[in-house]
Amino acid sequence: MRVFVAGATGAIGQPLIAELVRQGHTVTGMTHSEAGARKLVETGAAIAQVSACDAPAVEQALRYAKAEVVIDQLTSLPKHPSALITTVPGDRKLRMEGGGTLYRAASASGVRRYMQQSSGFFLKAGRGLADESEPLAIDASAGVAASARM
């Protein structure tokens, strides 16, 4: 299968790319940086070095990759949790604007399946383990609710 991973050099993207390649998929990893592109070369994935907010470039990259599946792992998180509060605005912008750009480009390119990263800790508390049917905690504390809505 031809898989396109946006956010390919992040904490989840890197092992995801490695596993997809190991399983024999044709993988293109999207990154905005030279350093990220160098990491992807080592994994055996093709590279799409574009900004997630550059709609024409993202669509062109998807078409060039002939992507059947897009996996959205876009984040802009710090290396250390203590810096999280300062990165929230950039992370939110990347997820909302970049993710929206990626989704629209995937739709326009005829991608069969689109998967987006989720955060289970933004789900409403329940009686046991949660699954995809659990509602988001949009009425939680201000920070959690804002992230759940994002």
C-alpha cells in the first residue's frame, strides 16, 4: 500500500514509518526540515519536504506519492514537557491549519483513507478503558476542553 505520513519525524511518526517500511509498504514521509529529511532517508521512506500550511505543495506531494492512505501525525511539541505551555499556540496552529490543509489535499487527491492522530487523555472519564465511541471532554477544565475541541 502507498502510505503518506505527515509529521513523519516526530515521536510517533518515526517508529510508525519504520514499521510501515518493515511491513513492505511504500511510504512517503512529510517533514518541513532538512534534518527531518535526513532522518527519513535512513528509514527507507521517500521524502516530501514541504510545509503543512502550503496547500499547493502538500497536494502536489500527495499526488507525486500516489498516496492511498494519509496518516496525520502533525504536532509541534517540545522535547521536554516543561516547555509545553510555550508551544501550545504553534502546536494548535499546525494541527488545525496544517491538518486542515492536509485533509483537503488528501480529499482532492483521491486518497482512500485518512487517519488523524488523537489524544485519548481528552476523552470523558468513564468506568473502564475508552475506545473510539467515547465522547471528548469538551466541558472539562479550560485547557483540556480547548485541546479536546482542537
